[in-house]
Amino acid sequence: MGFGSESLERLGARVGKSMDLVAPADVAAREGRARFLAKVHQPARKSFSLSLTFGVLGVAATVALVFVFRPANITSGFVAAGVQGEVGALLLSETKTMALQFVEGSHVELDPQGQLRVAEFGTRKARVQLQRGRAHLSITKGLGRAWAVEAGPFAVNVTGTRFSVDWQPEEHRMEVVLHEGSVVVTGACLGGERRLVAPDRMVADCDKKPVAFAAEATEAAEEREAAPPTGAVPIATAPPSISWRQLAKAGHYEEALANAKRAGFSRICKTATAAELLDLGDAARLAGDTGAAEQALTALHSRFPHTPQSALASFNLGRLAFDQRRNFDAASTHFSRYIAEEPTGALVGDAWGRLLEARSKSRDPTAAANDARTYLARFSNGPYSGLARRLIQNAQP
């Protein structure tokens, strides 16, 4: 016996409520649930639709059910410095190296005076934002989870390897050192993908023209630099039969964006479905084109108002404003809009946390204190309760 759309929506709501009552889920699972609930609001379509981040609807529903029925005593996600980690929270290593151990065996070590955030950790994707300092990573192979380390405008994409990344935001300088395996580095100022194979080393400085690169002085490295990257689809010769969504699904974000632009980026923004616009925004962001990502997400919010997809667009626009533009007032506006549009949505806790972070960097202590009081009234012992209390204290004369 099948479910009608109304029954499926009620099932999704019960799944979401149960997830909130168990251990804190990661951002990727909550966003997967948000996409799941958005799906049940859409009429059925005959055509098959790929999803950039979480794949087909069944995968998102399966992820949600795993969190619902997982025994409470099973550790999931990751542990940071011996304590269960919270996806989305800022981690500071201060005077000692901080160790992060992930449930599938991958681990990260953050050198002293470093800052990072585990932005996503789902069944298919893990994303670490290195905000300052050097991190050493050892990624477990063969589990089907795509890892990305973001450092300013750069992204290091990997499925299983051992490497280190150093990011100095004041100098706009990133260094990647490969100890084992290979990675693909992307960034708006790189002019294309850069594939590195151990023991390669790369230094990228966006303030220099051209961008500075360094590699181990070996004949093999020189040959790789001269040859096209293995397995990459050249932007100029990507087969026209491969759609931008297929390229994005394969992790070729720059080629996917180039394909979409050749097909008419503005036209796609005017004609694509809400799910397609979410995927297009993700592909553009991961390709390092913040403007294109904002265009796709703004079109989504404008064309599909008062929908769960529109609320997700607000949340992602807030992330872009905060992480890429460093426009904290705009980030506050977008996160506030998500909260207003989806007050019981899957990402509302994360939106409140990011809103408080944005408020803490803005110049409006009164607004920051007001939002902090509202947060504490709703999440008195939430992961951002300490920040909320500091914002209230800072607003006092």
C-alpha cells in the first residue's frame, strides 16, 4: 500500500521531530531532512532528478531513519578533544594540538592557534572549513564519502588520502602538502582544477598575479603539470551530452558551472526547478563563484516563495554572505529570514547559531542582544548559549 503526498508529509514531520529528540544530528543530516520535507511538497515528476548533495530522496529518508532508530549509546559523527563534536560549531585549538576522530576512522589534527569548523558530516559528504592555521588530515578510503576542506576561496576535494592544509587569511595564502594519495584543489583565482599527487606541494596566493605554485622538483611532477589531469573533464572539451548536473554529481564543479554558463546561466535560473536551482547554487559555490551561487539561490527564493526550497535558499545565502563575502549584516538578514520562513525547519537551530555568530561580528549590539535573548528562550542549553549570554552582557552599558 503506498503513501499519498499528505501521508508522506506527516511521516517526514514525525521523522524530523524524532531526530530532534535523539542526539544532536549533523548539519548534513538536517539539511537532508529539509530537502526530504521539501520533496513531499512537490508534485510527482516522471523525469529522474539527480541531487548534488544527497542523491535521491530515498537516501535522504534513509539517513533520517538511521538517526531516528540509532541507539542513544552509539557514538556518531566525530569527537573533538575527547568530547562529542557538534557540526557547525567553531573549534579553537589555542595552545595545544586538537585531535578530531570521526566515526568511520578518519582523523584531523589542528595545530595550536588554529580554527576550524566541521560544516557537514553526512553519509555522502563531509566538509571542513579551515578558518586559520594548519590542519593534518588522514581520510579513510572506500566509504563513498566525498571530503572537502575549504580554506577561504579554496577547496581541497578528496575521497581518501593523507595531507595537510595551511590557511593564513590575512595573507590570502594557502599551502597543501600531499603525504599519500591525491587531491583536487579548486578556487576562483586558480583558473581551473589543480590535481596534486603525493609528494606534491602547492602554495596558492590569490594576491599574486599569477597565482604562485610550488611542487616537489621531480620529473614525474613536471610531467603531471604539463599533462591534463587524469580523470578530469577539460572545460573546453566537455562532451555536450553531459549535463551540468551530471558533472556536478561527479564532483567536477568548475566544469559543471562552465557547462551551465554555456547553456545560458540566466536562462537556467529562469526555467529550472527549485531542486535544480539548489544544486546549481551548490555547484557554483564549490567552484568558487560566489556571484553565480548567489544568482541561482536568489532566483530560487524569488521564483518559489513560501516553500521549503526557498527557505533553504535563504540559509545558503546566509552561509555565502558570512563565509565568502564576510558581510555579517547581510548574513544576519538571510539567517533571520530562514528562521521566519521555517520556524520549525530542520536547520532552524543551525540558523540561530549562525545568526548569533553574524551578530557578534556586526556593529549592532542591541540587535545582537535581542536575538540572543530569543535564542536562550528557545534553546536555553543550546550549543550557542554561551555566545548568546556574552552578546547580552556586551550590550549592557
